[in-house]
Amino acid sequence: MVCKMEADYTDTYTTVLRNTSRMTAKDLFRMMFVYYPKPVQYLLRFRDWLVKPFGLQGGDGFTDLIKEKDEGKVTFGKSDKHLEFQVLLQCDIPDAPTQCQSIRMTTVVKYHNLLGKVYFFFIRPFHALICKWLLKRAARNWEKENTHIVK
């Protein structure tokens, strides 16, 4: 579990790296939330523009939201008067015999009021698509850059 807060919504997405050097949680965070693609940047700006009249806070970036990090995990999140979210990125220790490593992203959301619930109702489909896409994209890019040739 990401945190000890009671959750109204949770999800976890997992993928497996094959034949690569070890990915750390810091690597995964960087690949997913520092260097995200232009379409995601545009969607985040559009979201910020839409929610501003309702007093919901947008975001400048995710780096400032990090609460905990080590080789295996990075936890980040934010709370405002409408909702709280926390994200846990995890990178397991690679399995030497299979040369595979599991990486995963877990999101936990707690609504503080009706506006937070309504906001996440509209964001949720995009959240799921973007999370899955960013995780797969990070794995694909990592494999391209760090694949070992196995004989």
C-alpha cells in the first residue's frame, strides 16, 4: 500500500522488463514523470485550464511531490481540499535465472468532498490510459537502451 490513508480508489499497473540492466525506482520516475511526451503535457495543461475555475489545483510537475525514495520505490503525492492522491512506483530486484524485472505503479485516491469525486470521475478514464501508456513506454525505452545480448 502506498500510504495509510483510507482509499476511495486504487489501481496498480505492472509490466516486466526482459534481458536488461536493473531499473531503479528513480529511473522509472524519471522516465515516466520527468520526460513525459508532448501529448501528455498538453492533456495536463488542458486539465489545469478546465479545473482552475473550480478552485482545483493543477500541477507544475511531479518532482516536488516526492515524499520517499530509494532503489526500489518512489512515493509521491499531493493533497488539497478536494482530494488526496499518492503514487507508488516500485522496481523489484531482477530475477537472475529469467533475466526479468517487474516494475509497477500504484495510485491511491481519497476524496475529501463532492467536487473531488466529480473531478476524479472525469479524470479517471484518462488516468488509466496515461498510466498504462507511460509504464509501457518507460519499459520499452529502458529495454531499447539497456538490453543485454544473451548467448
